[in-house]
Amino acid sequence: MYTQAEVNAAINWENGTIDECNYNNLYSTGPTLVNHGNDEFATLSDWQAAPEGFDQNSYSSAVGFVSETDLHIQNTSELLLGTSLPEVPEDIDGDTRNHPPFIGADEPILDISELSLKIFLEGPYNTSSGKMSTTLTIPTTSPYIEHYKTVSSIPNGVVDWVLVKLLDDQFNLVVAQSAFLANDGTIISTNGSGTLKFLVDTASDYYVVVEHRNHLPIMSANPISIQ
């Protein structure tokens, strides 16, 4: 299931009983992700920690659709995988489901593009070691609300969260993901990989933007070929 809300909660559950709620993508740009009776949950991890124990295999990730009326998947910052059901072998278009399938009614055909980046922040940079300090207390949820990611723990050697964006030739946002900046300048994914994987409808050239909460954003001078 997909639930993407601009301001309101992704789930508004006032009363009644639900036996199971899992393998969903719950996303909202508002301050509340889930309303459950009189309780409000701001993040997926907050909701997962609730007594009901729902959505343990769910995600909270922004997904790009073709348009407001065409809800086919155009891009996503991560693979949102559900669970295979023998009784649902095809998606809404009759396309064969992968195993495991992509969450939702559409099984998108997307290219996995990889990107390796390295940047240094002037503030924490140490000229003697050639690395950045790791003295910040880093939250387990990224500070970028529109593209936030929650992890169980912060890996060793991480300086802080960053937000990496891909823009098209008209400077429109195509896809973005929260990632970690390591003390050697490498930007790593939240699963520890040294390359970032973006899922887009076609491999192309994109402007790359890196944002940090205490520094000005930086953008590549020219589009970069993402393959």
C-alpha cells in the first residue's frame, strides 16, 4: 500500500480494530505520520514502537509518480519491497510481479543508477588528519523531513546526515535520498554502501545537489551521467 500525504497524516485511524498492518509505504510532509485515536506518531519508528507493533516491514519514503492523475511509479530513492502473494501474480497493468514485489499496485520498470560522491565540510575538517571530526551527536532520523530516513544506529566514522538530490536539465527535482557523510568525505548510503543507488525511469544526465543542515548546498557545475 502507498499512502502519501502533503500535510495530513498518512494514516488516520480513529477507532475500530485492525488485525494486520504491514508492508506499506507511509509518507507525509506534515508533522504527523499516523493518527491513532488520541495518539499521534511523528515518524515510522515511533509508530513501529507502539503497542500494536504494526508496520515492522514498512517504509516511509517519498515516491515520484508520473502525475497527480497517473499513479504509475516514475522514481523512488530506494527499493520498497513487499511480500509475494501467489494469488496476486500481476500488477494493475497485468505486468508480472517480481519476487519480492514492489509495494503498491504498480510493478515499476526502473533503472538502478549508482553514484559515488566525495565532499568535505569546512567546519569539521581537520587539516592535520585530512579527515573531518565526528563529534556531533547524530540523530537516528535524518533532519530532512521531505526525505527523512530512520536507522537503528549510526555507523562509526559518520560526520552527519546529508541530502543528495538529482535535478533534471530544468533544475526540477527528480529524486532525493538521505545519506551519511563519512569522515573521509565519502557519502555512503544508510545501508553502509559507498555508492548511492537511485531508481529512475531512465538512465540520464542529472545535476547533483548535496545539502547539509549547517552549510550552504552545493551543486555540480554540469550534469553528471548517472548509469
